[in-house]
Amino acid sequence: MKDWPLWEVFIRSKNGLNHKHVGSIHAADAEMAIQNARDVYTRRNEGASIWVVESKYITASDPEQADALFGPAEDKIYRHPTFYEIPKEVKNI
């Protein structure tokens, strides 16, 4: 087991919602990772979909570079959600 890769687990609790990171597991392959994720993270039938991705394939930004990475978005006020009205029919936003 110590040679098994680490997998990140994402669960979608119900259709129409986003997948959310719920934790990590070790497994020999993707199929085993999904089975283990189901057993560990969806014990009460709370999942509609499971994604697993081997941790080595995830690239993350450096938190110390946040200002340089996210700062330019401040100049694009049209991207702020205050300019949009969401219809009442739209759910889960």
C-alpha cells in the first residue's frame, strides 16, 4: 500500500451542483480509487458523482503569489457579479 499513489477525491452531492474536494485516499488505480472514495466519503448515499484524480497531476498556484495572480482581476469590474441579475428560476447559485 505504501507504493500506491495518492488520489484527490471530489464529490457532487446532487445533480446541478459542483463537485467539491472532500479528501484524499491511496489506491492502486483509478477504479480502486473510486471504490475506496465511495466507501470512505459517501457512507450515507450523499453522493451523485465521484471524481478522482491522481495528486501528481494537480498543479496549484503558490499562495505567496496571490497578489500577482489575482490582482489584475480588480481592474475588470465587469466581471464582478454585482452587474448581473439572476432570474428567480435559477437554482443553486
